[in-house]
Amino acid sequence: MMKHFALAAVLTAGSSAAWAADNCKLEVGANDQMQYDKKEATVSAGCKEITITLKGTGKLDKTAMGHNLIVALEKDKNTIVAEGAGAGPAAGFVKAGSPLIVAATKLIGGGETDTIKFPGSKLKAGEAYSFFCTFPGHFALMNGKLTVTK
Ligand SMILES: [Cu+2]
């Protein structure tokens, strides 16, 4: 009983701004087994800036087991993956200037990190977004659901 009361007090005390701030930063690890360490994540369109950090937690070089992280609408995923394959390794498997891409990290290998920042206003709350890797053959395993709240 005391426990429930204490939790309710904490929830009430935490301002909505504090909760929203929690959804402005996202960190995702990517390993040598072609996996992200998250299958879903939530960010808020109300964030002034959303920061996403991709960490290569494996050991392999990016030419063998490179990873990136693209944020886009779920419905555009297949197109972006195909365009990325066409762009090739020198472009990090991302078609430069693609209007379908909300944000994209560079291609990294094990031990490397890349951080991207973009305004939350680039996302629409309630739409179906995804985060995924465009290294050839990876996106079937390396994709997650990105929920966007207000
Ligand atoms: Cu990958």
C-alpha cells in the first residue's frame, strides 16, 4: 500500500516536460550478429532536438559488418534500402539527399559511434516510423518500430 502511494507521488511530481525530455534521446547498440539492441523505441515530436546515438558494440570493421541507423516512415523502408544498395559503400549505403529519409547516421564499424541530431518537428506523432540499417542484407533483422508521441 505504501509502495503504491509513493509511486503515485513520484508520477504526480514529475512534470510533463520532464517526461517528454526522456524521449528526446535514444541510444542504440549494433553488434556483430547483425542485431540492434532494441526492437522498439519511442521519441517525441515535441522535442526541440532529438539525439540518436548508434554504437558499434562488435569488433568487425564496417566493410564486413557495417551498420547505420535510418529514421523514416515504415512505408518508405523498402525504397530507402533499395536506394541505399544502389548508392554503395562509399556513400555508406545511403542515397544522399533522399527526401524519404528523416535522419541517418553514417556507416560505422565495431568500436565506432555516430550521433545525429534533428528537430522533433520532422516527425509526426501517431505515424508509423521505423529505424533500420541499410547495409546490404541487414534490414530484415536490423529494424525496429519507432513510436512517435506528441
Ligand atoms: Cu547493419
